[in-house]
Amino acid sequence: MKLIIVSGRSGSGKSTALHVLEDLGYYCIDNLPIGLLFPLTREATEKAALGRLSKMAVSIDARNLSGELANFEAIYDQLQQTGVTVEIIFLDADEQSLLQRFHATRRKHPLSNEKTSLREAVNSEKLLLEPISKLSDLYVNTTGMSMYELRDIIKQRVVGRKDQELALLFQSFGFKHGVPLDSDYVFDVRCLPNPYWDTSLRKFVGTDQPVIDFLENEPASGKMLNDIIAFLETWLPSFADSNRSYMTISIGCTGGQHRSVYVCEQLGAHFRQNYSNVQVRHTELPHLQSRGEI
């Protein structure tokens, strides 16, 4: 049987992720006590042969006893020895985003009380969940992400992936907005000629033909692409051999509009030739569009 464990700080999107998995045929349980993992998987394994409970997803959060959370790594190792295929999705967001989400919904944080402020609860929750986060197969930072974007990511990266297959995400970003925390590899392409300084190209993005033509006419662009491709083709199989399920490769330029977008699109097209689950995401483009800059 396959078990997906969804975890993360409160307000990061665990319920949304669990709802997506439920819609896609997973038997889902929210806020499962860690101590019930073994009885649950035993029951599910027995019924998996009958076609029931062969795919399960459970949400585990900081409402568990701190001792059980601290011992999670040992529990995780024992689960794998039973023959259950376990994947961990860990969701998080920056502190300010989590605080804003709680203020917007007026929900009470599960760890806050008369002696613990919301900010203190958010920070202590991060420490409590560290034993789970460090074992995660897929880490998703939902800062600035809508519920619909998160749903799409879960669908594309988890459900679209065949068992034992490495799922790749190439995401563009702008260094002036910060490096994505969910990156496995980060490549800096700011050394490439910048289309922004050609005023006729400022309103275009890296998927538009004028920008593509500009960069393809620059020899440095082809050399950078070939070097990144050669590096990834050398090392991605090693990650797959070590049972890694997901890889996020982030490509950054100054603003996340031209060069990084172009390089991500080229990398996605190249690796789709050999990998069936390849996604391309442009972190900054929705924000640029909403501000009317493109």
C-alpha cells in the first residue's frame, strides 16, 4: 500500500492538500495521532489486496504529543520496514504569511493560549515539526501561493508521478524577491545579457518570441543551458537511485521575468524527453501581471 503523510505548520495549506488527494482517490484522515500509524497501516495492508485502502493520506501536525513528534524518525524507519511505501509532503510559509492567514480567518492557533502569543506559537511549531520536515520527500513553500495554485502543484507533482519515478519542477524566480526555500538546486543566470535593458523588450517575458530571439542570439545563453543540462543529466540519476521522489530546480535572474523564465522553459522541454513528470512554474509572472508590469 501507499501512504502519503501531509504535514506542516498550521495555515500552510495542509487541509487543501489533503482535499486534493481525497478527490483523487486517496482515503484521507486529518490530524492523525502518530501512535495510530501502525494500527492504521496494518489494517490498510490487510484490505489492500481487496482493492480497499491501497492509497491513503494522513495529516500529522503539532497537536501530536511532543514526545511522539521527536521520535518520528524511528517510527518512519519502522513503517518502511513493513513494506509500506511512504512519502512525506511538508508544507510551510514564511512567518508573516502564516500570521496574516490566521488574522484573516480569525482562527485560533492550536499551540496558542493565554501565555503563548500567535507569533510564539508559529515559531515553536516549526521546531516541533522539524523531525518530520527534515525527512520530507516534497517540501512546498506556499508563501504568496493561492489555494488554487497549491491544488495544481499537488495534482501535478504527486498524482501525476508514477511510483519510483523522479518528478522534476523547474521554477523561475527573481533574486530581488528572495530565493525559493523549497529549492534543491539553485542556478544563477544573472550573468546572461539582460533583455530588460532593451526598452522594446521590457513588457515581454521569457516565453515571448522577441525575448527568446534575443537570448538565442547570445552565445552565452546556449553555453549556460548546455552546462546546466550536463550537470543535471549527470546527477539526477543518482538522486533517483537513492529513492528520491521529487526535485525542485530553481533558476534565478534579477526580476524573474526574462532570463530565468526562458531558461526554465528550455530545461523543461529538454527533460520532458526522458522524464514523464516535468513541471515548469514561473514564480514572479503572476505578481508582475497583477501589477500591470507585463
